[in-house]
Amino acid sequence: MIRKITSTLLIVLAVSLATVGEVPPKYEFRAAWVATVNNIDWPSKPGLSIEKQKEEALALLDLMAENGLNAVIFQLRPTADSFYPSQLEPWSRYLTGTPGKDPGYDPLKFWIDEAHKRKLEFHAWINPFRIAQKATEELSSSSIVFQHPEWVVEYGGKLYFNPALDETRQFIAAVVRDILQRYDIDAIHCDDYFYPYPVAGVPFPDAADFAQNPRHFGPDQLADWRRNNVDLTIQLLSKTIKETKPWVKFGISPFGVWRNNDQDPRGSMTRAGVTNYDDLYADILKWLEQGWIDYITPQLYWQIGHPAADYLSLIDWWSQNAFQRDVYIGLGLYRIDAKSATEEWTRPDQMPQQIRLTRTTPNIKGSSLYSVKHLKRNLLGLQDSLQNKLFATPALTPQMPWIDPATPQSPRKLKKRGRKLKWKKPSFNNPMDEAIRYIVYKTPAGKKPDLNDPRSIYTITNEQHLKLDRRKGKRRPYDFRVTALGKLNNESRATKAKTLKY
């Protein structure tokens, strides 16, 4: 115990020292989840007018941009329903209050367009197996469950697609393919709900399925068979994504503990009551090792020093089990509370320390906040820290060379006129190499630029022109250069400088 406390103090001290003169990284995942199930984040309640829904959406997106985020993880399929017009699934009850009722516009397109305007990546968050939060709730007459009741399993008072059936896996893949083909999304994202969280004393009702189709598993390998059912789902979704749009990322946000080390020597130094592997039948490490997914965002919603699931221990464990894929840490924004019974969550430095640890821990490349609505309330000064320190400079989401190692060509024909810069889009041979955004760098005239320093970034833009802000006082000469960004944020070489007084 003394050794653990000493280690914790040393790490926290190292993080505190690292804050002196800190410069945020140029590449870092900075996201927030927008949960729509039960109207957690958006819309605030069912049945709002189109104008009010849009107003709330824009306020949340502006909040994310103001706080330096660069990605939104939006839940567009919470319970076998949709936040977009679909031939496969009905409109969500969380939009209008009535399952299947058309809200009168396309919320998904609105969110994507407005997110991209703010330079936010759009990660489409789906829940693969959940059908209904209550087994007794009304479902739309167009729901697939009425066509295929044999696909449905009731457990714990809720309805789920049966993970054991190939038909359900194919249907989920069809939903994903439809989203990919019709919308300009940057990633498909699944949360921690695979097999449902266990209900004490209630076995999941799949004994007949196991007996009928055990595949190569023996009678004592029910747990392995269940894990294989989820493996097959993840493998199929990965194949569907990469065949449809190879540049779209596939991410999973698992429960924060894979296994405890008293269950498996490879597990973390935790004593979690539930684990991915043993209770949700999600073998996250296998998916990473096999390269089926591109990133994980483990939900580490515990404080530094938690007795059963210490944030420090877990972030270190996930960093050691990245398998050359990206790890972004899920942070429990909702935990911050001046009146919390847990002392650590009453301290203003708890969340900043957790964010800084994502920067000082190897293989950790960013974080995501759960959930976005909490950015609106008093977070003990966290918003100020994000805007002025932690996320004060722009950041690009991390590159993924295993998806796309190529870089776009440099922008062409950079010209200046007064306070205006203009350039042309570079040519490309395939969609993976297309330039979709541009970085404009500003450095003192004649000074050699450091393009790895985000403080040199004047702006990131989707346009091929820029009008500099008008400034009062004496103007000085600055060199402006432009680079092109590909779909995975691979960056071209910079153009030659154009000197403007600014």
C-alpha cells in the first residue's frame, strides 16, 4: 500500500511539473459524447420543434468548439432506431416522443454539416444489440422485430437482438453500410453494450441457441461461444466499413476494465465487479491485436487513487495493451461535483490531472468527455483550464498510417492580395489522397517555422481562401504558409511563404 501511494504521488508530481510552460500537442483526440438515449444530452426532451432542436444542437456544437474539442461522438442509433430517415429502422422515440414518427427534417445530416463547419470530426455512435430500454414499451409498427420476432431476446426487462444469430449480425452490418453510403461520417463508434450487463441470479437465455449451434465449442465453453458471437459481429462490421469507405475509422468505447489480474495474469491491477471479457463477452484485446478496430476509448470514469479501479493503474494498463492502435481515454466529466461524496471529485485539479496523464503516458493519444451537457455547468473551473491551457491551441485528430500512409500534394498557386490569401486544391489520384482541409501557419517574417508547434497555426479551414482578421495598432510582417490535410489528417509539405503585414 505504501509503495502504491508513493508511486501515485510521484506520478502526480511529474504531471504537475509538466504543466510549467506546457504546450498542448498538435495531434490529439479531443472529443465529447452526445448521448441521445433517454434524452441524456440531446434533444433535451422529445417533441421539441425543429427550430428548438436545431438551437440546442448548435449550442452544444459551439460549446465543443469553444472548449477546443475536435470531434463529436453522436449517438444516432440508441435502440434499433434512427436519428435519420431509414428504410431499415424507425425514427427514434427520443426525437418526437412517438416511435416511428418523422421529425420533419434529417437530424443526422444537420449534425454532420454543422460539426464539420466547426472542424469537428463526426463519429457515428451506434448500439449494436439493444432494441428497447423496456420490454413493455411501444415499438414502431415498422420495427424489424415484428418481421423477425425470432431475432429478439428479453433479458433484465429489456429487449435485445440475439448475438448468437448470423441474421442479426448481417442486419446490423446492413444498417452500418446504409449510414456509410449516405452520410459523410468520419468513424463508426460502438459503446460498451455487447451482451447486456448481468442481472444477479438471472442467466442470459441462450442455452437453446448454444445447444442448437455450438459451432466448434464444447458443452463447457458457453462463455467462449458468447465471446465468439461478439467477435463475429465486430469482424463483420470492420469488414463492412473498410469495404464501403476505407478511410472511415472504427472505434469501440469499452467498459474500463478488460479483466482483473486475479482472473488473468494479463489483466489490470483492479478488482472490478464487472469486466468486458467475463461479463459482457467482449474480448477487446483480441480486436486490437487482430486489427479489426482502429481505436478504443476505455471508460475510465474513476478517480486517481480509486481503491478498486485506480485511474493511474488503468491508464498505464491500456497504454501497454494498445497493439499499435490508438487509445483515447474516456473521462467521467459527470463525476465533477463540489458536493460529491468522493473527495477527489470535489477538487478542481482532478480532471486536469487526468487529461495531462493522457499526454505523459505512452501510446495514449487523447480523450473523450462523458458527456457533453456537463460542459454547460460549473465544473470547478475546468472550462477555463480547457480554453486557456489544456486545449488552448488547435489540435488535429491523430493520424492512422495503417489506414492511409499517403500524404496529399501541397496546395497550388498560393497568392496574396491585401489581407487575403488564396490557393488551389492539389490534384489527387484516389480518394484516400484527396485534400479536404488546410492549415494556415503564421510565423514572424524570416523566422524558420516549426510546423510541429501548434502555436504556429493561424487557422484550420475547409476553404481555399482566407481573409485575415483586421487588427488595431502597429502591424508587423508575418510569413504565411499553407498545408493540405488528407482524410486521416496526413499533412502535405508547406507552400512557400507569403509575407503579409498583420
